[in-house]
Amino acid sequence: MEKKELLKKLQEALEFEYTDIFLYNNEAELFKKKIIDGDKIAKLYKNFALDEITHADIISKQIINIKGTPVWEYKNIPVSKSIRESLRSHLDREVAAYRNYTYLIEQVEDRELKVLLKGIRENENEHIKQITDFLKRLKI
Ligand SMILES: [Fe+2]
Ligand SMILES: [Fe+2]
């Protein structure tokens, strides 16, 4: 992969991570206040937000490593009104993140970057599993 293309992809991944950090934190606050028993999902989302911060840090450092400048931007996605809707939309986003990282892992040549991206992807896989579990329990 060309350096320019790699920078673009890493920047997109960074923006995706930041968007999720804001979304998870905002929804955690919202559900904690407004929904009875909202504590569980708030805790889950807060933990996910912390993981996404770690991912954003790793990606920022990698952008700097290849002499790029990380841009701290995020998309303003409206928060979901229900827990179910929120979980479904996060599941879609986590799957999208997993696929984007898979694409990057296949494309990059740098071994260290590959290992780091695999670690992030494994973490997104964990998010997918936990969201799926939460959704299943919600349906009972
Ligand atoms: Fe992430
Ligand atoms: Fe995630």
C-alpha cells in the first residue's frame, strides 16, 4: 500500500474511533439517567469507550511514525433513543470496524503495524461478542 493511501486509511480509522468514543460516552450518560437498570449498559459502553481511546492512541502514533499529522475529528452521529436501537447500531459499527481493520491488515507490509492492527481487531471482535450477548439477554 502506498504511503498516501495508508495515511488516508489510518486517518479514517482514527475518525471512526473518535466517533465511537463520543457515541459510547454520550449514550452511557443518557441511559444511566433515563433508563431503569441503565447502569449495566452504561458500564459496558464506558469500558468500550476506554478501549476505543486506546485504539485511537495507537493509530495516532502510527500516523506520526510515518510522518503524518493525526487529525482529531469525529462525526456527529445522533444518539439512539432505545437500548435495543443503540446496541444494533453499535453492532453494525463494530462489524464495520472489524472489516476495515481486516482490510488494512491484509494491505500493510510493515510487520509491527500489522501486529498492532491485529490487536485492535481482536478487541473489536470482543466488542461484537459482548454487544451480541447483551442483545440476546435483552430479548428474553
Ligand atoms: Fe476501536
Ligand atoms: Fe469497538
